[in-house]
Amino acid sequence: MWELQWLIERLSWPDMVDIFLVALLFFAIFYALRGTRAVPLLRGITALLITLALLSRIVRLQALSWLVAQVLPVMLFALPVIFQPELRRALERLGRGSFLRRSASGSNTPDTMLRATVAAVRYMAERNIGALIVFERGTGLQEYIETGVVLDAEITTELLTTIFDHHTVLHDGAVIVRDRRIAAAACVMPLTSAFLSDRQLGLRHRAAIGITEDSDAIALVVSEERGTISIAHDGRIIRDLEIERLEAILSTFFSQKFTSPSVRRRWRKSASITPEQHRSR
């Protein structure tokens, strides 16, 4: 406490400006990485480094202190390599003048979004219109949003059905939903690398499984050939859903109850198809 008071008393204006600029630099880095998959990785690295630093200082572990001292300089060179795609996109946004531009906040409530999504899925399933809708959760999907056409539009049944209509340019690809708004359409999703023996699983289903393997997103699929509805999460997919069951599952996701471990276990048990099952066939 006395050391902290001693430091505060000796702070000068140049020192305060220096601290402010360093804090602003870290804020800019975190702001640039927002909405990307790098955020959980950066949080993990930060937590690990802070834990190691505290242990080495408080407990006085000499070997651990030496290891931390050796690792920190290496991290200064490793971080730009690890976050190279995110830093490149941040510089591109800065060059376009959109670095500090924020998108409009979602005006849809979870219930409104649920009703619009379910109504659109029902309409498309009855008419065999293929669709892939991905809901962003904790893991940012900014890199996939940038592969499509940015819309930043409110979710409505009419807009969703129009996007996936065969006569529109945006129908081929995925719609990504962020903050209860349609962030982008015609987005390119990663395909799962797992072997899927079921021939009825097309590219949309493989993309749904693939994006949920790489993130904690929820992917909703309407089959163009059969008109069936599927939902994927955590690399697992439930197929041939009735519209009532789909509505119940989406309600659980949107109500944030899915963070409960017991609900997550029930999801894993109810998932009808997993990459592990296909490998064993």
C-alpha cells in the first residue's frame, strides 16, 4: 500500500500521458480483434501470463520466474504471427475509415427473432428452398462475415425467405446472425473434415457441422432436396426436426439456458449424428 502511494505521489504529467497512450494502444488492439475467433485465444494467453507472473512473484519460484522471463520476449514476436489475419483486417478497416464505426444495435427481441426465423424456416421447408442460417454466440465470426455481403439488417421472415430464394444472387451461402440482426449473407463456411457416410448430407450440412466445430455458433439447415430441417452445434447435428421441436430448441438457445452443463449434456445425447459416429461406421 505504501509503495502504491509512493508511486502515485511521484507521477508527473508526462508519466500520465505515457500510461494513457499505452492503455489506448491496448484498447485499440482489443477493439480491432473484437468479433473474431482470436478473442478467446487472447484471453487465454493473457490469463496464463498473469497467473504465471503472480505465481512467480508471490511464491518466489525461481525456475518459474526464469521461464516467464524467457517466454515474454518470445511472445512479442509470436503474437503478430498468431493474430496476423486479424491484424491485417484491422489495418484494412483503418484504411477504409471504418475502424471506429459501430453497427446499429439489434432492435429485435429474442422472441421476435425466434418467430421470424421459425416462420421463414417453415416456409422454406414446405417449398424445398435450401438455407443455412448461422447464429453467432461467444466466438466471433467476423472473418466469415467478411466473405459475404454485409447487410446489417433486422431479421424478418420476408427478408430471410427472399435471401434464400433461387432467383436472388445471395441465396448461395450462409446467413450469419449477430446481435439479433442479419450481419451478412452469401458467407462462405468451412466444411467439416470428418467422414460423413450419410449421402443425404450435402454441402450445407457439412458447412453447418464445420462452423460449429470451429466455434460455439448454432447452425440451422433447410435441405433443398428433402425439405427437412436440421440444427447443428458443437460439431453435432440433429436432423429431421419438426417445427415445434425446432422452436423449443431455439428457445433454449436464445434464452441463454444452454450455458447450463446439464442442458449441454442433454444436447450431446440427443444429437443424432456426430463425426465420431461416422468414423466408426
